[in-house]
Amino acid sequence: MTAYLWLIPVLPVIGFLINGLIGRRLPKRAVAGVACGVVLASFVLSALAVTELAGMPEDQRYMENRVATWVPAVDAGGGQKGLAVDWLFTLDPLSAVMILIVTGVGFLIHVYSIGYMGEDPGFWRYFTYLNLFMAMMLTLVLGGSFAVMFVGWEGVGLCSYLLIGYFYWKPDCADAGRKAFITNRIGDLAFVIGTLTLFAWFGTLEFRPILQAVTAGQGPAWVLTAVAICLFIGACGKSAQIPLYVWLPDAMAGPTPVSALIHAATMVTAGVYMVCRLSPLYVMSPTALTIVAVTGAATALFAATIGLAQNDIKKVLAYSTVSQLGYMFLAAGVGAFSGAIFHLMTHAFFKALLFLGSGAVIHALHHEQDMMKMGGLKKHLPTTYKVFFCGWIAISGFPFTSGFFSKDEILWRAFQWSPVIWAVAAFTAVLTAFYMTRLMGLTFWGRTRMDHHTEEHVHEVPGVMKRPLITLAVLALLGGFLSVPAALGGHWMPFTLEHWLEPSLAHPEHAEGHGSAAAEYGLMFLSSALAMLTMWFGYNLYHKTPEKAAAWKQRFAGIYEVLKNKYWVDELYDAVVIQNFYRLCRAAYSLDVRVVDGLVHLVRNLTIGFSYLSVFWDTWVVDGLVNLTGRTIRTSSGALRKVQTGFIQSYASAMVFGMFVLICLYMYVS
Amino acid sequence: MIPTSHMLVFSLILFTIGMVGVLTRRNAIIVMMGIELMLNSANINFIAFSRQLGDLAGQVFSIFTIVVAAGEVAVGLAIILALYRNKDTINVDEVNIMKG
């Protein structure tokens, strides 16, 4: 299996090529078949590879597939080795979890897309992009070096841009695509700086040697801290953390399954994956870890508050995603890397479910996204309501759903690290439960606010969309049992994610649990009680007494306005960054026009002047000399040409005369 | 026996008549005839001296000259014929395209 690891990312490339080159001429069935088939094949291959990995002894779970040389090693001079890059794919427990999530959830979303995008004329284009995305995402998680990972990292960014701007004829979509792409560039710059700094210190870009060297204590602390912070900025761009989160809510302009796949389940978690992949580096730098934790906590809280006041169903989910990603970074920052990956996984399940569910709602209502025009959909869309219900209780942290287990692990570790961070995280969890309940209330419960025409045409989703939803609902409910905490009897379970991930992740010293079992139970009880209370409160507010909700909105109108406008962060960025950037552009433009163009024009005018001089010289001096010669010769030849009379007899006379002269001369001489 | 000097004077007269014909007449055929006269005056000179010196080489030369003259007439008449066909005239005054 080791030798075929490269097939996992290459299979979707085949689908990408087929659909991209001839998809336009293929029937929709064939396009869908190819696109889903290659992803399913990738999933099967991944499952086989992971099975083989699981069969290895615990501490040797590592597969390496060096496919080809990309950049051959060059002697950089002075005995130093230059940059050498191989196409290296590696599989370890961490990337194993990732490829299963990516291909598994990816496959379900591909299948769902067949139904969702069925009416779209760009069907083949959509699946081409989606397959390319799968290939890039798998390259990202399987890449064994920064270089290969970076290929995937940029590739998913490209696909994200293409898919956000899928409806490219709508200016909003095209702008959102550009915003995502440009915001990501800022993070990517930091990522490249961090990567190249590591190369400068360790002479390689491959993860294994670098991380082994770091663990062995090589490299000065300040370099490691700087690198860790640079890479984290890169992760902030990709995973939408403060201050680079602004692109993700706008990215909802793309088709809904894309939001589910790229902007909830997989691509945006690449930053979390990267931080966990480099956990040995991060544990060497407590400063960087603190930054990660604080940024994550701040983002989690900040985005959750914005989510409270959004009316677009996808915007609520988008801010929820930003908030949950903050949660993952918080987990990584407090040293609970396995908690971060666990939450990444459960989040992939329930957030993909919620997005696809919202897609089903939007599909049913003919592309209506405003929750204020929904309501009472429970009776129209029973299946969608049921699966959405599963997603709702999972993300809110209802006991024994997947969200409960993963959030609980993070909360417990956060509490051990700092009660303040715990308080922020717990409050975020309460807010999450509240805005998700509000979403449920506005969408499914209560009386309908649809107009009569729309209500008549509401239709339940077709089977091809229903089955992925149900699968994801089951995963969202039960996925948590993959990592049951020890306090709830985890050591009796045959498998826990935490244990599986152990060989891939580092453990900071402070993380080794202090804190009693009683405290753990207490916190667990407290957080789930808070979540349930909030859900109950929200249920009452939005289901039973919607008029009270409106009254609350009135009472907190000021705060509501701030939240609804997302703290005016976009406007702030516009004023501080974008307008100043435009000003710089204009300054550069005027510099161009005045100085550069001025110089060019000066040169032009000088050239024209000189050429006039040159023309004058040519006409009067050079040509004059030539003409003078010609004229002189013509004038002087005027006399001579008279001799040539053309009369044969004048020539004969001349001859006779000449002969006469010669004879006279001869006689005179002799 | 006719003295050689008479022959030379006769030859001179003949040559002069030929030369004047060549220089003054405008008809190309007459010009040709002038040239023939001049050639034949030269032949008379050859023969005169041949007789006086008792050397047959002079007579041989005159035979050569007659042959060459025959060729010359053939070529000359051909030229005049071509001239007439092209210009509708054999008047040498009117053929002055070589005028400088």
C-alpha cells in the first residue's frame, strides 16, 4: 500500500481531467458518475491504507511514499546543501484521520451535489472544480514536506476562489471570491516566510527531520517562536481567524455544498491540521501557543456574538464555522492537539450536515436564504427537519452527541490551562447553542412567514440528497463515541481517537492533568447543563413566544445593531486598509504618470528633435553633396554630348579628317 | 607599258570619288557603293605595286579584299533591308538614334 499512497490524491485529478476536458460534451449522469466515482475510489484506497496503518505496531505507524524528485538537490556552494524537494507523501495517524474525513465527507457532499446542482448549466464545471479541490486537499494532508503541503495549500485556495466565484456573472460572488483569495495571500506570505526560515535553519523542508530536530532541542527558541507565529498567521488566513476571518462569511456566495465541503468541513480546517502537524514545534514555544489559544478564544467568542444577529441562514452557519474553528485553535493553543483534531472531525460531520441541511431548505424555497422569510418548515420538510435537528443538538453539545464529547474535551483542557479561557469557551458554547436554536426557531418552528406562492411550491429533497444527509446525521450523533473521555469510561472503549493520534502529536508538559475527577465531572455537568438550558430557553423564546423574541430585539436594539453589522469590521478594514491601499495605488499611479511617463516623454521629444536635426543634415549636406556631384558632371558633359550627332557621315568625316592629319604628321616627320 | 604612277593617280581619283560619295550622299545604298569604290581603289594600288615589284603577294591581297568586300556587301545590304523594314527609309540623315 505504501507505494500507492500517491494514488489517493491523483485519482481525483483523473476525474478533474476527464470532466474538465470533455465534461461539457458528456451527459450529466456521466459527469456525476466520474466525479463521485474517483472520490469513492480515493475513499476506498484511504480506508485500505489506514487499515494497513492500524495493523502496524503503535509506535511505528508511519508510511512514506517518495514518488519523484521535484527539485533536485544543488550544491549551494561552500559545502552547503541547496533546496531539494521530493514529491513525498506520508501517512501517519494524523493524516489518516484527515484523509478519511476529507474523502468520506467529500464523497457524501459530491453525491448531495448531484441533486443540488442538477439544474445548473455549469454542472460539469462544478464537478471539475470539486474534484480538483479533493486532489489538492488530499495533497495538503498527505504531503510529507512543507513544499508538497504548500502545493495543496495554494491549490485548495484556488479551488475555493473558483467555487466561491462559481456564479461569476454575479458581481457579489466574484467579489467574494477575490476577497477570499486576497485575504488568504496575506496569510500565505507569512506561511512562506515561516517555511523558508525553517529551511534556512534545518536545511530541509520535510516534516519528519525538522520535527525530530526540534524535539531534540535544536534551533534557538526565538527562531522557533517566530516560525510558529508566522505559520500560525498562515493558518489564520486559511482557517479564518481574527484578523483574517472576514473572507469566510462572504464565501457563502458560492453554492451551498461548496460551503459545506470547503468552508466548513475540510479546507478551513487546514490551518488547524497544520498547527497539529507541527505540534512538536509549537510545544517548544509557549509564547506561540499562548497566541494561538488567545486568538482562537477571541475568534470563537467574537464570531459567535455576530452569529446571534444574522438573518441569512448561511451567514449564521458561516459565523458559527469561524467560531468553531476558533475553538479548535483554542484547543491546540492549550496543548490539546488531539482535542483540536477530534473537534475538527465532529465539526466536519455536524457542520457539513447543517450546511447541507440549509442547502436543502434553500433548494426547497427556490434560493431563499433570508430566515425572516422562512418559518414553520417542519411540516413541509420532515426529513430535512429531522437531520437538521440532529445537527442542532450535536453542535449545541447535547449530552452524548459528537459535539458534546469534543467540546467537553476542549473545555476540560482549557480549564486546566486557564479558567479565563475556559470561561470564554463555555460562554461561546452557550452562545452557540443559542444562535443555533434561533436558527431552528426561525426556520422550522412557529408560523410560516413565506408568501403563499412559495409555500405551495415547497418540496422535500430528492433521494440523492437525502441519503448523504442521513449518513451525516448518524455521524453527527454518534461520531463522538470515537473518543470517549477517560472519565466516562474511555479506557473500556476499543478505540479512542486520542490514543490513536498519540504517535503524531506532541504533548506540552503542563498539559499532564492536574485537576481531579470531581472537577472534570463537575465541568462536564455544568457545560452540558448550560447548553441544555440555553436550548430550552431558545426553544421557548422562538417556538412558544416569538413575540417575546421581537421584544428582546427592541430592548437590546443597540447591541443588536452592532452585531447585525458585524461590528463594522468590514467597514473598518475598508477605511484602514483598503482605502489607504487605494491611496497608495493612486500615488503610485501619479508617480507613474508624472515621473516615469514624463521621463519617457522627454526621451521621446529629444529623439524627435534629434531626428529633425538629422533630417536637416541629410537633406542639405549629404544629399547636397551628392546632387552637386551629379549636377557638375551633367553640366560639364553638356558640351561633350554635342559631338555625338548620330549622323554616320559626320563620324566618317571625322575619321577622314583624322586620317588626313595623321598622314600629314607622318609626312612631316619623315 | 603603262607607268605605275598613272595607276596610282587613277586609284587616287577613284578613292576620292568613293570618299566623297560616302561623305556626301544620303542614300545608304549609294554610301555602300562609295565604300566599294574605295575598296577597289585600294585593290588597284595592290595590283600596281605587285606588277612593279614582280611580287604576287599584292594580287593575293586584292583577291582577299574582293572576298571580304563581297561579305561586307552581303552584311551591309542585310542591314539596309532591316533598316528599311523598321524605319521605312534608307536615308542616313533620318537614322540618328545614337545622337547624344
